[in-house]
Amino acid sequence: MTVVSIDRLIAQLGANGLPYAIPIHPNLVHMTLGLFIVAIGFDIVGALFPLEKSVFKFLAIPATRSNFFDVGWYNMVGAAIITFFTVGAGFYEILLASPDEHVKSAWGLHPLETMLWHGVGGVALLALIIGMTVWRGFQRFLWRKDMARQVEWSYLLAGLGIFAIMFVHGTLGAQLASDFGVHITADRLLRMGKDLSLLGQ
């Protein structure tokens, strides 16, 4: 590839240095988070159903325990599937990132360190979510299929532990955006001296 064709390709990239206007990874991240949190949340509600049954009855909400576990299961499967795309998009977009090298994050990390930890954390979270999905599947279809409480307490505790990991991991991602300006469209347009009203077009 010649220098001219590389320059032409760079000129076609958007404000974020990506071949599309708005980064995909941040949107997929919120799908992963939402699906996983809902999965664990509904499984917790299902596990505690005997304590909450009178509340549902009082509020005239026609709820059955198995419905909560169904929501937990399908959301966990959805989280496992979407997280492959979340991590893939994250690695693609981070390869095209041009962070501000003269800044340190709130945690005292340089951009490259933050990107590496965020990348490693993304792969680790993918593995954990897949592991939780497999564990959930064994509980649903084999170990506890004939039991009223479809999930083990250890599974729910592991899910809450993953929430904590997601918080740390998400903070690293937020620092990439806020501290280093990685793939923040408004930040990039301001640095290029362009009008922010272009965002609405």
C-alpha cells in the first residue's frame, strides 16, 4: 500500500479514527451489562420467591417462580452471545485508537497500560460469562431441573462477584474515554476544531 492510498484511507475515517461515525463497542458493552445484570437479578428474585410471594400477591402481579428463572436463563445466554461481539468490537476499535499520550488516568495509568488492562479484562469477563452460562445450563437442565429453586446460592454469589469485576473493568473503559479521549466523538470534533452541531446531522 502506498503512502498516498494510506492518506486517502485516513481521510475517509470519521472523527474517532474509525470507518464508521459512532463507536460500536460502547453500545455493545451496555447490552452485555444489561443482559448479565438482568439474568442474575431475576435469578435472585426467583431464589427468594417464597419470601416475596405475598408481595406479588398483594400487588396482584401474576408471577410464578419458574418465570423468573426463565428470564434469568435466556438473559444469561444472550449475555454470552453478545459479549463475543462486544470483545471483538473492543479489540478492533482499540487497534484504531489514538489516545492522548501526555495524560495519566485517575488511577495513575498511562493510555497503553489502561488499554492493555481493559483488553485483558474483557477477555477474562468473556470467559467468566461463558462459564456462568455453562454453569447455569447444567443447573437448569441437569442438576436442579426437578427442584423449585433452579440456581445454587454459590452461582448467585459468583454473579455478584462478577458485578464487582465489571465495575472495575468498566471504570478502566470509562477512563479510556474521559481521560484519554478514546472514541468520544464530541471530544474528537473539538480537538479538530469542528462545530459540535455536526453531531446532530
